[in-house]
Amino acid sequence: MAVPKKRSSILKKRIRKNIWKKGGYWAALKAFSLAKSLSTGNSNFVRQIINKTLE
């Protein structure tokens, strides 16, 4: 027989939600930083790809 779960508190729900949002913030910040370095040409990322294709 199915038993209903206990209700989680608003505080716990808010903490979990903020942790989830913070993960998205860091991913966006990292992507923006990579795009910025690619546009200025100061990226090691591009140099690594070019070196791998030349080998």
C-alpha cells in the first residue's frame, strides 16, 4: 500500500533550489569566459586543437 511522504520544509527546499541554481551560474560563467578568450585570441583551448590536428 502506498504511503504518502512527509512534507519537506520550505527551508530545505530553498537550499536545494539555490544549490541547483548555483551550478547553472558557474556553468554559464565558464562558458562566457571561454567565449571571451576565443574572441580575443588568447585561448590555449584553440592552440591545443590546432596542435592536435597538425600532428
